[in-house]
Amino acid sequence: MEFSTQTTASLHQIKTAALAVGVFADGMLSPAADIIDHASNGALREVLKSEFLAKAGTHLALRRLTGVVAARIILIGLGKQDSYNAATHANAEFVFANYCVQAHLSEGVSTLAAIECPNSTMRSRAQAAAVAAGRATYYYDATFGKREHNAAPKLKKIILSVARNQAGQAQQGLSSGGAIAAGMNLARELGNLPGNICTPTYLGQAAKKLAKEFKSLKAEVLERKQIEALKMGSFLSVARGSYEAPAFIILRHSPASAKTAGKTRKAPIVLVGKGITFDAGGISIKPAGNMDEMKYDMCGAASVLGALRAVAEIGLDREIIGLIPSCENLPSGRANKPGDVVTSMSGQTIEILNTDAEGRLVLCDALTYAERFKPAAVIDIATLTGACIVALGHVNSGLFSKDDALAESLLRAGRDTNDTAWRLPLEDAYQEQLHSNFADIANIGGPPAGSVTAACFLSRFTKSYPWAHLDIAGTAWRSGKEKGATGRPVPLLVQYLLDQA
């Protein structure tokens, strides 16, 4: 995907297949729309009187307007002007990019980022435009035998029309947004692949492929014997139920500046992603309905790979380390049984009361492994609990942390990228629910506050560093007719990392 800026004030003379201009529901035209209206002898205002209500998320294509060179003027509804915000803008950019895809266009020009709105900058709006275009052009065809001819999106170029003094900011935003979009689409592709293709071994190969593509990345994939040597008994107990080999993936982004002699290095930030490539629940087997969606149980891992891809493309001046414990969770004669006790890498013993609470069993050993990097912060990302979907639905990811500064930084990054999270409690009083008569800790705390007690479990392995947990069970993929991975929370993670760098 190619992104660029254009600074001409003569919008009616721009030669393009589609030119997007914003209009508000109260009949107000954006400055760009006003220019086109005057050039076309009031054609836009005439349409607004009767044909187009300009509700947010809507559009109307006007072809071959008199006095306008563009083949199409795409009116983008922005809703009421007094409630226009960054989220509305981001959605408007997606509406335009999606129109270009559906109309089989190869390029388009958007004036939407030039419209000021609260709590945003030209850079952030340009970034949102690039992310929107990336979302609109994602196309899955990896496992189809045949697809319709010309089904793949043709959209290859988006141009932002901005003021000359804002072109530099816009280009910076397009650059970071393009990288975020590419990271999101990598995460979506990995998530959408079926479990018989996207195995732990496949995830390891994906990490190595990224390391070949970007010089700042280095990948290492630990196999079973190496994992055993690390005494990751909790992680390996989950892997034992499957014939697929487990993998512990380490992907490091080390910018050139980090290698400069005499330069004071900042402590790295570590991202830990749950990589259960298929989750049948183990002996505590899941119901058959919608079990196919458990291929998405590795979306935490996918988001880590996507985020590392983005920071490598951006050239982030901060060391970032991704850790991915990956395996399958299946029922078999070798699988964990309810009542089993296993020993984690930290030495803490765990009574497994439910084998379908396996994500925390693989993550806890990765969180212990993270200690060796003396990190500035560790963030784990996991499709961890159905309880989080009950609490927050499919709008916000769940955020848990005892570190207020870290939590606020992540929340702000989510707001800035429209990839929002909501902070849930992590109080010591909930820890009592994890009491076991036979081990240091039980792996579940019963039905009440299920997402909270899952986070409480993980917190016992994070005493050595600032830590936050993102439960993305409700946001990592969509069900139903639009079934597919979303690429969240790659935008949140990358924005957080950009802010820290």
C-alpha cells in the first residue's frame, strides 16, 4: 500500500478516481466540501437538502460533477458537528477506503484528515487514515482452492490532501499508520489460518521470516528439550496433550542505537502473547458449538508478532522483546487431568482444577522467563476468559495492572488509536478464590469475577517488574457472518511503544 500527501488548494482540479470530502449532519460542509460545492455550482448543498442525511458512517458517490475533474466525489457523512471526534474521523476514513475497495478502484484522495477535531493532531489523523486503508484492503485467500477473478482489492494508493504546513506531520502519521496496518494484517492472517496450518511450529517460522525481513529483529525458537531444561513444567503440562510440538518463541527488536558503544540503554519492554493455536479445552472439553473459533486462541501471540513487525518497520528507538509460549490444548491419554498438580518455572505449584483454564498455565512460565531481561515493563496479551466478554462485550479489551502509570499509558494509547481498553480491578481480596488445599495456587477461582481471578493468577508471577495484562477475548475476532480476526490490540500496543520511545 502506498501513502502520500498532496498540498494543492485547487481540489476541484485534482485528477483522481475518487475524492472524499466530509459533510456534517446539520448541513455544514467541511472546507474541502465547500470548495467542491462552489466549483460545481452548489451541487453538494442541493444533494444535502433531500438525498443525503450525512449520518456518521454513511457515504454517497456523485459522478462527473460539472466543474470538477475527479471522476467521483464521495460525500462522507460525519454526523453532528458538535460531536465530531477522532473516532468518527477514523471510521470516516475506513468508509472511504472501503468504498474504493468495493468500487474496484486503484487509488483515491481523502481530504478528511484536514478537518480539525478534538484530542487529535494531523499526525494522529493521518495515522488513522493509513490504518483504515490497511483494514479495508485486508483480504484472506490462503485456504481457498479457487476465488473469483479480480476478487482481491485493487486499492494500492491513498493520498491525503492537507495544508502545505502540515504535510510533514501527515507523512509521519502515514508512515507509522502504514506500519501499524501491516502489523494488524499479519496478526489477522495468522489468526484466520486454521489450526492444522498455523501450528506452534508455523508461528515459530513466522517469527523467523520476520527476522529475515527486518534487520533489527532476531528470532529464536526453543523446542521441547530446551523448554524442559528451563523447567517450564506448567507450560509443558498443557503441551503434553497434543502430538504437535510446543514452541517457545523469542523475537527481539534491537535498534542500531541500542548497540552504540557508551550509550545508556533503556531497559527493554517485553510483550508476552498467549499462543494456543487450538484450544479444545483439554479433558474439560468445550461444547462443540463454535469450537472452530478456538483457532483464535493464539491471537495474543499474533498481536505480539504484528506489533514487533510494526516497530521494526517504524525503526523504533527502543529495545522490544516478544515472548510467545505456543502449543495446542487437546484431550488425550497424555493430557492434564482435573486435580493434577504441576510445578511452574518459578517453583510455585499449581493445582489444575479445570484444564480449559490453560492460557494462564502457559503464560505464567513465560512471565517468569521475562525476569531475565530486567524489563522496564511487561505486558501480556491473551484471549484469556469468556468472563471478560460478559463484562465488556466486544468494544473494550480488559486491562489489569497494579501500576497506575503503566495502566494509564496503555489506556491513553488505546484512546489515541481507537483500540480501547477498560481497566478492571486487581485487588488482593480476589486472591483468596485461588486457594488450594493441595498446591500453592489453583488455576481457577470459580465463576465469580472470572477475568479478575485469572489476572490475579498471573500477577503471582510478576513480582519483579511493572506488569499489565490485556484480556482480548472479546476484541481479537468477530463471530457470525463477518467472522474473522480483527488485528486488535496491535494499534494500542504500537502506540504505547511509540509513546515510550
